[in-house]
Amino acid sequence: MSKNVLVLGEAREGELRNVSFETIAAAKTISGGGTVTAVLLGDSVENLAQEMVHYGADRVVTVEHPHLKQYTSDAYSQAFMAVYEQEKPDAIVLGHTAMGKDLSPKLASKLSSGLISDVTKIEGEGDAAEFIRPIYSGKAFEKVQSKGGLLFITIRPNNIEPLAKDESRSGDVSSLTVDITNLRSVIANVVRKSTEGVDLSEAKVIIAGGRGVKSEDGFKPLEELAHLLGGAVGASRGACDADYCDYSLQIGQTGKVVTPDLYIAVGISGAIQHMAGMSNSKVIVAINKDPEANIFKVADYGIVGDLFEVVPMMIEEVKKLKGSPAV
Amino acid sequence: MNIYALVKRTFDTEEKIVVKNGAIQEDGAEFIINPYDEYAVEEAIQVRDEHGGEVTVLSLGGEDAEKQLRTALAMGADKAVLINTEDDLDEMDEFSASKIISEYLKDKDADLIIAGNVAIDGGSGQVGPRVAELLGINYVTTITDLKIDGTSATLVRDVEGDSETIETSLPLLVTAQQGLNEPRYPSLPGIMKAKKKPLEELELDDLDLDEDEVEAKTKTIDIFMPPEKAAGRVLEGDISDQVSELVNLLNKEAKVI
């Protein structure tokens, strides 16, 4: 049976995040030839609708409201449920982002449905689809099936390949007016810490520092390298506990679990709880002065050496590779 | 204030995972309070110490979870409740767990419920928000700060590195993110006292729940280990040669930069 699938696009500072296109690809796999309808919520999102179509959505439904400018679970759940009631889909796909993690359990609870969170791979198609998700922070995986009823999943960013963008695709865009009331949370203030705007969970390149970085200042070269490679900076628990950086950067079983294309571990010994958070990265580089460090066991490439010597050299090499540094 | 902390018994983060016949082997493994739930217990104790009231720690699972509840009592919680599903349910998912927990909490008039933002085993982070929705109360996830003034609450949320300050009111469910506090170690007198604190054990029958009302909506059909990685290459030679070789390999061979 073909399924009609609803996906929720997610914008950040006026632009669709990649994970939005990944949800469309996941939805196509699940739909077995059914319709994929993208939902966009915000104060002004209609201009983003065509892009969702170019990435494979068959239709788009937008809900615009001043209360949707910033995400709150009350406002977004009311808007999404209104679209749900109109569309009555067989399946829902959201990104496993901060928003998706916060919103999806509320929706699943309202819908009395199961919810398969943090899916990294879909095997099979349509009704036969099975979902792979990491457990124990990636130390193991489980394969999960829905037992029937509404199928609801969230997908981890950066794991499911989006469809190629095709600007010749066309699809119907409609808007829905929703009354949004009774908001219980007010966002009083937002402090943006991630200056580069590259979020750890979506970054293609992560440069992570450990205790070996020795100080807050020690992270500066890592930031420069991350900037050059368009990536983000992460850290081990040791570095966070020692106050070299904020806990929001922590990667590991406690902290974030990441799967970038390139993970460079700098001065990180590779405690099992850190490895759980990064060992499924596509390419891992370890830079450590201790040749016995555990991190070398999962690294594709390793340099045994002093990070304070190696990282600045890497910065120079990358600059050479990329031509003259950006002005 | 009537405060509840939701606690899950999980594998120690230092444990290696062994899979046999599609199941995680638990023999000989060390178990702990899920680290995020430890922040929840600590926060509950701090809120009680500042505003008065009582902290109840609640866990769902088998008899073995008693140990983690005793640890929470030794940290300073006042009472513990274990909903033992061992005999009634072979499998549970987040739908089942949240239904059972909310059924227990629905007539308890909790002012504040604190959970971990995620359990490090299943890792779905669903149960907290699902419970709040079933109870009809508001929730705020991944908090790093909590201030309560009367029935108003001001919280800071970690949102992918950004911090959001949120104003809301009680009753409320929050989930704890790392950085919220430093969980205390149980003291020796605390451990002695914990032995005498009340620990109530309930089953589904006591909650007037039938097994089919909490039947899982999803099913795990296999558990497996990630593929072993082949040994990597440790580069050799002068450091500067190694670095240029590395950058070259990342560009040409791995094609990631």
C-alpha cells in the first residue's frame, strides 16, 4: 500500500536546513509511491516552499503566523496538528534536531502513536520499511518496525542522502490559516553561542579538542582550522570538565553524538564514552602525542605528535590547498 | 512543593556493549542511574532545599532498579516509587513507558517533574515530553538552568549550542541537560538514612492498567554491533611531512576536504 507522508521542513535564519531535504528523501522511501507533502511553519515561509518541491516534495502546505516565528512546542504542535487533521497522512517524518526532538514526542503523544527516533538508515521500502537507529550512543544499533497504525519517525541529520535538486519539479503550494492560542512558554531571550552558525549535529567537519589542548586559549587554533574547513568545534568531556569550553560542545555518550564526514580528534585519548559519540564518523583523524592512545584504534589516519605543533602546520597546509586564505 | 524525578537504570557509560543473538548481554555489567537522570535528581533536591516540599523518585523497570532508587534516596530524595513491569510486559516502547508513568502521576498534583533529557541506552528522549502531554502540563527540554519564584519559572534551554531563556509557570515538566548542576555523591549518613526511607513497589494492576492499553507501538527486530573498522594508518616521518601527507590524503584519498 502506498503511503501519504507528511514531512516538516525546518528553517534557520530564513534558510531551509539540509535535514529538511533529507526528510523528503526518507519520506519517498517510506511512501512506496504515495504523496510526500512538506509542511512549513513560520512567520514568513512561503518563499521557501518551491525549494522543498525542488528537493522532491509533491506538495507543500504552509502555515504562517506571528507566533510561529520562533519555535515553541505549543505553537508548533497546534499548527502541525491542524495540517495533520487536514491531510490525515499515513506517516510523518521530522528531523532529529533540537526542534524535532522537542516536538515529535508531543505530537506522537497527541496521536497515540509510536515514534521511532533518531533513525540513521532505512532498509526496504513502503510497508516493508525497517528503521536502523543507534542505541547506547552508537555502541550498538537496533532495527525497529512499526507494529501498525501511524508511522512516525525522526531522522538524524547528515545520514540519509537527499534527492538531487531539480528546479524543473513543480508542485502545489497551499496555505492553511490556524488559530494559535494558549501559549504557555515565552522565549524571553536567545543567546547565540555558535558564532560560525555551523551546528555540531549537522557539521560535515568537526575539529574536537580534549584535555591535551590544555586551556581555553588552546582551542583557538582548532577554531581557526574549523573555520577554514567550514566545520564546527567540539570537545571531549575532559576538556569540558576542565572548563576549556562550554558543555554544549561536548561529544560523547553524555553530550552530542555526531557523524560528520571528517572528525579530527586533537589531544583526545579516546575514552569509551567519547568514542560512543563519534566513532561512526566517516573519516576519523587522530592527533595525539601518546602512540598508545585508544583514539588511534578508530582513526583512519593518525599523527603521533604535539598538537601545538601539528595543528598550526595543518592550518598552513589547508590554506595552501584552498589557495590564498579568504579575506 | 511536590517534586518528582524520573530515573532510569542504565548500563555504566564505561561498559563495553556485547551483543549475542540479537540482544544486549547484561551479565556482569555495571548499572548506574542514567547520567542525565542524575542531574534531574540533583536539581529536584536543590529545588526542594530552596523552596521546601518533597522529592519522590520514580522508576519503571524490574526489581533491579531498586538499587538506583536507593542511590537517589541516599543523595537526598525523600521517597521512591518503583513501577515493576517485569512480570506483566515482555516489551515496552516509549508509548508504553509514558502511558504507565503518566497513569501513576495523574492524581499526584506534581508541581514539578524533572527527567533526564535522554537515556544513554535507548536514546530517544521521548518519555519526558510524552508524559507532560499526557498529563496536560507544559514542558521544557534540555535545560541548563532553572529558577522558580512562586508559581513562575525561568529556565535556560540548550538549543544546539544556543541558549534560550524561557519564562513559564508551574506545573511543569523539564528535562535536564548536562551543565544544569553537579550531582552530589551520596554521603555515608545519606546511605544509612536511605535504607529506612519509603520505597513503594507497584505493578500495572495497582494502576488499573491492562497490558493491552500499554502495548508497544513499535518493535525491535534486531540488535547488532556497528561494523568493525579496519586499522587506520599512523603516518611516519618528519612532523611537517606527516601533516602535508595528511592534508593531501584527506583531499585526494578520503575526499573530505
